[in-house]
Amino acid sequence: MKCSNCGAEMSNLNMSWGKKQLWFIIPIMLLGFLPMIKLFWFKAEPAKELTITEIQQRTNGSALEIVGLLTNNGTHTFSSVTVEAEFYDAAGNFIDEETSYVRSDIAKGAKEHFKITVKTPPAQASLPDSKMVVKVTGGHSMPF
């Protein structure tokens, strides 16, 4: 290989980082990976930070509507929260489920109403000894 400036023949070509360059590059790399670390290791769990209260059932024609209140008791803001209602008969056997999304963001300490509409409710769901469980099943946290 020849030198582009003087044309001399080069027998050894050494490409290495000096200590000064490493002290500059390593902190920049760590800062670059910080958002990734925050996304994967410090993820918020919506089922633990969001609580559901004030659950009510009402009928709207032939449909069943379930309304309630979500409260964010955590430290993260959530979006696209999924709320699910599961129906069980008197023996505890699973009958049906319905899912709904809360479209607005829920900041820490905020409250948001939700509504789940079951267009064709199962016949067993209207029996007095049937059981309905409403829970948060998903959502996205905003880490930044």
C-alpha cells in the first residue's frame, strides 16, 4: 500500500483507537443506548398501574353496555389502553368476552371513563348468579 501524500511504501497499517478517543466515544454510546434501555427494562405494566372502579351495566336496546372509570395510580402515561369484560356462568365456566379500547391518553393521576358495548350479549350473562370480570389487559406506556 502506498502513501497518498508522498508515495512511500507502507508495510504496517495500524488502525486502533487511542485512549483519548475511547473517553469520548464511550459516553456518547451510553447516551445513545439509554432510550433503548428505558424502553425494554423499565416498561410500565398497565394492569398494575391502572385500576377500574364504578362499573355499571345497562341495556341499550338489545345491546349490553358496561361503563366504568379507569384511574392511573402509577407514574407513567398510558395510551391505547385495552379493557376487557369476561362473562362466566354460575358454575364458573367461561361464556364470552368483549374488548374495548380507550383512545385518549391517561396521564399519571388522571381518570378516564370507558364503555364496552356487547352487541349480542350471552343469555347466561343476564342471569342473577352469573359473573362478569372487567380488567385492563393492555396498553402502551410513554417512557419519555
